[in-house]
Amino acid sequence: MSKSQHIMVEKCVIDLIIIHGETKPVGGFKHFTPGKLIAQTQANYFFENILKSKVKEKMIVGQYINTDKNRNRDSYSFANINLLGRCNVDCFFCLGKDIKEELRPHNQLDLHFKEWRNFWDFLERCRTEKVGKLYITGQNTDSLLYKYLDELIDHLHSLEFKVGLRTNGYLALEKMHTINKCELSAGYSIHTLSPLTNRMIMRRKDIPDWARIISLTERPRVSIVLNRCNQHELFNVLDYLKNFINIRYIQVRRISTDTRIEELTPDMVAYEQVYSQVRNIFPLKKTLWGDAEVYDIFGKDVVFWRTVKTSVNSLNYFTDGTVSDMYFIVEGYKKYCK
Ligand code: SF4
């Protein structure tokens, strides 16, 4: 192991110990005792299984906190409409927190899309770039909170775009009719089935009724952000999801950040720990977009997704009028916002 890798490993361990010792509140652990216990377990695991194992050091450490971005992008295959406003949960890893101050003044949740700045230019750009798939998502809010969502989907359809959306699911039962208008997938964030863990992650203890929501959704997919709070629950969640035959795609995401790498390093460590288990146990089916490996876990295709490493590419529109030709959301927003 190189000297720089030694330094990186030591830093990860120090971060974990600091969390446990409460000398520096990090991420979602400021208020939740169980999180500290998980952090302690994680630190112990790290000492026992990483630092003392030369084999694992070579296999894993180089990837642990490798946050270099893959700048070799494919041509654009989709575009995101990133809503800005307030969310109904408060995930500690939310990408919106990377640019919290920049986004604070913006809220277009009640503004009709015909009044969104540059929106028509953005749709025209999509046509020019031959991008036909649009995903409605939130940068710091949830797509189902948008007042004119149903009308927006109809309008995009009238322009012959295909539409999908991403949501935390809290309003899914109320908006199921709108969700099922999307001919692309409806992506749900299901990080845990435990109310306590959910509170640590999203600052909200109640959990959407996933059994009903998934059963009623025509094209559901699931995204799990693997982090320090839920790393020991991933296989329970996957075991639960295997029962839904309409779920064809499950994505296990590593947290993504441009401005909080130090704060969120323990979550990337947690991700790589679980990934190292997966790749030694489950069969690899294929690799997508340069880096995203698909494993067969309990009969489902489960994709391990490190945003910075893939080659997939998208245009991005933000409802304050910012248009970005960069896949990297935060970097693109900072470059083009006015
Ligand atoms: S649901 Fe999404 S937008 Fe809302 S806080 Fe969580 S990560 Fe951020």
C-alpha cells in the first residue's frame, strides 16, 4: 500500500472515531445515539477487517475514497428537470446541501412551468441533442410536491417526450394516478425498512407504505443510498424487495458530493465495505456505463452505482432557469447559475 493510501485509510478511521467520540458531529449523527453505535461498529470492523488484512488492503483500499470524476462522458441519453424548493424530509446526504446557500432563495414548487425561466430553450436543446427521455426529480425537494406535476407530464407528452420521475414516496399514494402516467420508471428511494434508521437518514420516523405503493405502481424502480446508518440493513431491504415482481431495477448508490467529501467519507467507506462483500458472494451479471456492476442478488438485478465513476451523460435543467450541459449536478449548477 502506498504512503498516500495509508494516509487515506488512517483518515477514514479517524473520522469514524471522531464521530463515535462526539468531538465533531458529522452528517446525521448529531442527535441520534444509535448512529453512534453503528459508527463504533463500523470503526471496529474497519480495524479488524481492513487494517489487519493485507489482502483486503490491496483489494479494497484504493477504491475507498476515490472520488475522482470520470470525465469521459457518453453522448446524452436523458435529461433531468431538477425542481427547487423545500423537501418533506431532510436526508443528511442530500446533494442539495452541497449548494445550500446558492439554492436557498429559489422555490418554484408553486410556479407554473410556463413561467419557468429558460424552460422552452431547454426543451429545444433536448430536441437538438436528440434527447427524448426526461426525468422529473428534485435537487433539494421532492418531485411529487410540485403543484402542476400532472399538467407538466401531460405537456411533455404532447411534445413527444417520454417521462419518468424520482421521488421519496411520501406522497405516492395520493399521486398514484400521476405517477402511472409516466411511461418511464417511477424511481422510489427506499433506504431502510426501520423507522429508527429512517429517522437517522431522513429525519422522519414514518415510512411510506411501500407494499401498497409498489404494488400499485406500473413501472417502479428502487434506489437505495447506502450509508453509515443503513449499511447493515441492505440485505434485509433487498430480501423484502425480491417479493415484488414488478421491480426490475434496483440501484445501490454511493453518496455523491462535491463540497462535503470530508464529512461524508464514512458513508463512502460503508458503501465500499458492503460492496466488497457483495462482489465476493453474488454473481456478477454485467457492467453498465463503464463502472456500474450488476449483481444477481436474491433473483433481482442490483446495480452498484458510483455516480462519479460512470460514463452515462445527461443535460440538466433547474427550475430557477439554470441550464447545464454537465452530468455532474453540483458542478454544473455552480458553473451556469446566474
Ligand atoms: S428526498 Fe431527495 S431532495 Fe429530499 S432531502 Fe432527501 S435527498 Fe434531498
